[in-house]
Amino acid sequence: HAVLWMPDSAAETPSAGRWFGPGGVKLNTAAWQRHGIDTPASRNEASWTFHTTPPTSHHLRNYPSVREHSEWYASHIDELLRQGLVEAYDSKQHGPLRNFAATINPLHVVSKADGNLRPIIDPTASGVNDCMTKLPCPLPDLASILEHLPFQGALGKRDLASGFHHIKCSPEARRYMAFRHPTTEAVLRWVVLPFGASQSPPIFVELTNAACAIFQAECDRRGLRVKLFCFVDDYIILGVTHADVVGAFAVMDEIGGELGLEWKTSKDRGRNEHLRQLDFLGMLFDTEKMEMRISPDKRQRYAADVRALLDAAATGPVQRHLLESTVGRLTFIARACRWGFTFMQGLYDSLFCPTRPPATVGLAADAVEDLAFWWQVLRADSSVWDGVKRSAGIGLDLVRGEFIGQDGAVLFTDASGRGFGAVWGEAEVQGAWSEEERQLHISWLELKAVLRALQSWAASLAGRRVLVRCDNTQAVAAINHGSTRIPEGRSLSRQIAELAISSGFEVRAEHIPGVDNGQADRLSRRLDSAQDQNLRLKASIFRELCRKFSLRPTVDCCCDAHGSNRQPGCEVFYSAGRSVLGQEAELAGKALWAFPPQALVGEVLATLVAAARRDSRTRAVVVVPFWPERGWFRAFVRSRSAPFRVAQVLPRGGRLCVWPWGDEAGPSPYDMLVLRLP
């Protein structure tokens, strides 16, 4: 599918005039050799690499789209012929037709995004592309460009003119790129790299990457503080100062001219102005905010593509070529989205086909869910995510302390075969696995432990940079990459992504040795206290009790260290790190709520009574287990002079509580008493 992602400029026809130099070539082979580059492309004799010899084929005709635009197409081909980019068959010069054309490929034409037409030769139809060996085509990751952004630095970019047409093909390679004239049916063939051959992009990219390395070496030699990146025929310059960028332009002019490269100078940006923001490949790079964003027009176009696929999928299979095109675009912009690849795997699976792919594809549920996610984040009125990826945190630069302090959070998580544990500062959370969960691989239990921790503290993590320290490498990789190919882990990755987006925190993971994860490990294995310490009364039950007793508590006396499980309306909370015990003076005269840990019921009740003695306006509602044999029950509930009275009984078997991560807990094993003070 190489033709789907190649920039339009790579196959543009040169402007009127002579394209090749006096020697009939564009590239200066001797200049390339002086810089250590000696390839078939730099020698103006690019060739195809076949694993199987393509079959001879002269019977294929041009697509109907060519007839629809025959006048335009004929004029276009005539101009290519005039400039020497294609050549016509001449029996006197070439002999039998088979000597000139081993295969004759059909021509095609498609509309570009700007409304213009793109001519394409289709060697896939003739079988030539299928016989070509797959070649590497290394392109820079957008995240790499982001990582090298110079803070408050300068940016520049430039494009090669008619990129593919710089490279001439060998006479033997040309035999497989023949076609018929749109109107005369005369046989012609490409002299330069054609747009449509599957090996054209990697051959061209090898050359432009080599040029980029040559430019970079010369910039370094001249002391220019720049970093250059090349994406096919587009170059971006990252400079510490504008003077550095201007110097890089001069290097590319000088050395590029020696090599035989021609620039499309009308598209130069950053040469004459100091740019701190630059649109490159549809992404807006910003050296002040140190981020890249999806450009608004690209976001709008891609949203429309996704919506069209969703509408089509609602009524049946979708066209494969439309799905391939959209998935290719989403794959590209996913590089700019922290969680983008989390919502791509279902789409990738839908395109996989071990045999010749059919023209239509029925989308599975996970592929539709992926598209629905992208629609939500790309549509114009969406505020879920604006397509921003910041450089902060990419390298886990702990020296800068970005995960430490008020805006950071460092969590430790661990999982065992029985359950999980997590620690954030003084806060702890732990829980047992269900029978079904215990069947999962330990790597996905480790990832689920991370999810449970983030769910438990999501409200308190909002706006923070979160670092999860975990002793499982696969879980760490799934978090940092934003995705996993293992089906069991996809749902967990999606849930982590959706939670991070909706709660507004950024999360990364770091692998640590198991010996450094002792506290979380202990919590994952010693689960005796998990039932007691982690449960929270459902907010709906809390509100009903408050309504019934006409009480609006402002203090939650028994929370976790971050107050993540405090009840609605309670602005003040106490926890293990800031214990309610001994706080009688602070509690006196206030409306209080308490759902104490079982081990602390008596001490919490005593503290509330002491607060009421200080100020008779003190009011409290407390939920405790019905344990008549306990000493605190006799002292504070059963006796005639007991300060608390039983206002309501919540019978055993009811599902009264939720876990910190939001799941409903099992039935209560005993009656729960609702106590009122006074």
C-alpha cells in the first residue's frame, strides 16, 4: 500500500523546462561517491529486486477513470515524454515489443485532497508488485522529532521538487513499468521512478536519508546547532537559533546542488523568519510549548473519514481500500497521540488476511470500538483530547523530578496469584482476584493491578504526571507503548487510556527489581485486611441516610490517605496518614460521617463522643458491623446511657459497598448498624 502514504510532491511533474542536466541525468554520481554513497539510485540506474520473475503481460487496459480524464491525462503524458521522464516504444530502435516492455501496466487516476488529479501506474494489476521483494523503508518517528525539539528554538522546512523523478531507472527496470498512452494506445515506459511501484518509496527514501546524513555531517562540521530529519522528500530543521537554521538552509543549497537535488524553494519555511511553530506533515510543532498537535484541517478531514466508515459499518461490510486508507492515516496521527495505538489493534486485525484480500471487510466489534474512539477525539466539538503530545515525560527524565512534587505522583504496584497491592505515598489499596481473573497470565494481572490503582486514585491524580513503578516488564511496556498485541491485554490498555484521558493525568511506567517493590508485594499477598480497609459505602446509600436524618456531613472521618474515597460533600477528611483519633477539638460542633475500619471502630466512636462533649452541636452518622460481643458495642451502643442509638439496620446479604476502583463489592456477611450521635 505504498502509494497511500507517499506525499503528493514526490510524484509531481517537473515544471516546464529542462529537467535533466546536460548528461541526461539529474543526480551527480561523482558527488555522491565523494560523500561515500554509491548505490544504483545514485548511479542513475535504479533496479527492481524480484523474488519471482514477473509474468509477461500485454493484455491489460487502462482503468475507466483514465477515459473520464483522457484529455488531461494525454496532455500530462505528452509533457512527461517531452521532458524525458517517459520514453515511447520505437520498433526500429527497440526491436520486438517484448524487448521494450515485459509487462504493460494499466494507468489509473485518483483525486487528491486539494481536488487535483494524481496519475498512477498500477503494477499490482499486472502482478509486478507481488513479485517484488519487500524492502525496508525507514522513516523517522514523529516522537523522535518531538524529543529533539529545542526549547524556544527555531524551526525550518523544505521539500524536494518532483522527488521520485530525480532517480533514473536502468533499462531493464524500465521494461516492467510500461503503459499505454491514454488516447493513442501507443506503448511508453517510465524512465524515472514511477508512482505506484511498491519499491519506488524505499529506493527513494534510501537516497533522501543518505542526503540527510550528508547535510547533517556538514552542519556539524560548520558548528551549526541543528538536527535534521527527512520524511521521504520533506526535510525539517530543528535549530537552537534562527542563525543555525539559516546556516542549515545554506548547507542544503550548496551540498544539495552538488548532489543534483532540486528544491521547491516556494515551499521553504523558516529561512527568512524565526519560526517557533511549524506545520510539518500535518503536525504543528511548537518549541515554546514543546509539543506537537494535529493541525485543525487534518483533524477535520480524518474525522469525516472515520464517520463515513462508521456509517458504512452500521449497514454491512466496508470497502477495503477505504478502510486501508483511513487506517493508514490514523496510524500516522497515532504517533502524536499518547494513547493512539491503544485504539488501532482492532483495525489492524480487521485488515489481516492470509490469502488474497477481498474487496470488502466486515468489521468486528473491537474494530468498530476503535473507530468510535477516534470519532470521539477527532470531531470538531470534542473536548476529550485535542491531539496534543508533549515532550515532557517521553524519556522518563527523573532527574528533573517531573513525577515528584505537587504535580507528580509515584505509584508502586504488584500482583500475585491471589490479589494485588498498590502504594502511593501513605495510601495503600489492595484486593483479591476473582476465580476468572486468577486464570489470566501474571503479566496481565500485573497490568490489571495498575488499572485498579489508577481507578482507585483517579480523582486525586487529575492533572498530575504519574509514574507507575512495577516489576513486570510486559506491563511496563504496555503502559509506555500505549498498546499491546496480546488480546488479553488490549482491554486493560484501553481502560487505562480512557481513564487517563477522562481524568486528565499522564501516566508512564518504569521497571524496578522485585526486591525494590516490597510494600506493594506484601499487599498483593496478605489480603486479610483488604475487605476491611478498602470498602466504601455506596454514595447512593450515603445520600439516602443523610436525607433521612437531615444531616449534611462536612467531615469524612475514615478515608484513604488522598481522600479518594471520601463521601460527597465532605470537604475535610481524615486518614491513616492524618488520623481522626485525638482530633476531638477539630471535630467539635461539626456534622460528621464515619465508616471506620473494623480494627478501629471503638477508637473512632470514642473520638466522636469526645467531640460531642466539647460541643453539643456535634452531629454524626456512623455505619458499623453488628458485633454485640465486642467491648465497644457494649460501651457505645447497648447500654442505657450509650451515646449512640441505632437508627437503622442494613441487613446482611445486601450489596452495600464498592471497591476503590469502582466495582461493586460482594454481599455483606453481617448486619450493618447505622448509628446516630446524639
